Amino acid sequence: MRVLILGCGYTGRRVAKRLCAQGHEVWVTARHTESLLVDGARTVALPELGGLGPGLRILHSVPLTEGPSDPTSALLGLLPPGVARIVYLSTTSVYGGQHEVDEHTEPAPTTPQARLRVAAEHLVLAGPWSSMVLRPAAIYGPGRGAHVSIPNGQFRLMGDGTNYVSRIHVDDLAALAAAAVLSEEGGAWPVADLEPAQSRAVAEFVCHLLGCPMPASASGEQLHETRRADRKVRGEAVFRVLGLDLKYPSFREGIPSALSAGLL
């Protein structure tokens, strides 16, 4: 199949590698040229997207900027006629302050960024193509996550650290996104591993593993909005729908693997 990865960054690069290894024709775009160095993939500039022809399958993983707009509408306007499918990587922040989330939970965004995400989801789902929305929890893996920010002194617990955080290893997300692009399944789905955990439990695991001191605490107002969540996400349903098993069912398997993998 012919696949376009819009936003070939931390997750998109891994999706591109998987699809190339499976023999698909893959095109990629990214803000940083080093992200485009995927063996077997070809680069394309945004103004050239219209020349890729019909039948294209697309992973839209372009992140939001800090500004008041989302690039989705402009990106969709650049696509060629006859797009076959679009999979959009959104975020669990669209669920707002809801503490328990599963595949039946409706979005309830409470921030401007989350509302932009919901609007982008609607644009993708309303298009004349087959579509699916994936809403990943916190993405971690080699070079990214608590196992990096805690020893670097960049991580602070929210209060006593009893808030729940869900996460997904980037390799599990990449496998899911690649399968989603090639499938015809629809809908919008939360994506997370099998063990939502309190922030303190994750920090204690990392500190024991690395022999570093526990991080300090901060109030929610002192932390970025993405770090203020207290949310348990049940995100395994979409893996069942697409016939996949989680390689890293919890941070207990995923963090040691990420540490051994380095900074890929």
C-alpha cells in the first residue's frame, strides 16, 4: 500500500520503519530533517502532497503548536483527491478531568489545546475517507519519559504523587498505528497499557532502578497542564480490535527496555 506519514517524529518515524519493513511504499514529512532519515521511505514537501495521487493511506501525527490554531484543516486541504484512509494521533487530554476513561468515554475537553484536538478529530472523522482516531496516553520510550526526566532533575511530583497517570510505550503505539493505517476499522479509541499507576509508584520504580533520589513535589499550578492529570485510562480495547498484543503491558517492562535501548 501507499502510505503518507504526516509528522515523522518520535512516533511517526517508528511507524514509517515498520511499514517500510513490511514492503509498503512510504512517504514522510517532518519539521526536523533528521526525522526523515528512514530507510526505504521517501520525503515529500507539504506543497507537493497533491501530486501523490489517489488511494493514499495517511497517518496524521503532526502535533499542535503553542498557538491558537491547529494545522489539520490546512493539511487536509493539501491532500490529493481520493485519499483512502486517515488515522489521526490525538491525545487522552481530550477527556479533560474525567478520572476513569475507556473506549466508551466521550471527550470533555477543558483546555484550549484539548478543544483544538477534538475539533481536529471531527475534521478527520467527517471526511470522505475511512478513518480512525487514536488517543494515546503519555508516550514514553528510549530517551523520553520519567526514566529520563527524574535523573535529569526535570521531574516533580504533583503534590504527594497519588494522582494516576496512564502511559503507552512508543513501540506499542507505533505497532498499533501501523496496523490502524492498514485496517478499515473506525471510531475513536483511547490507547494505554494495562497498568495505570500513581505518579509516586512510577517515580519510586525509576529511583530504585537508577539509584537516584526521589523527585521533589510541586503544586498543580506549578506544573505544565499535561502533568496535572489524574486519570486512569483503559486503552487495551483497540489492541483487541486490531488483533495486537502489548509488548510492554506496563512501565515495569517498558522502562527497563527503554533504558537499555539508549536514545533512539
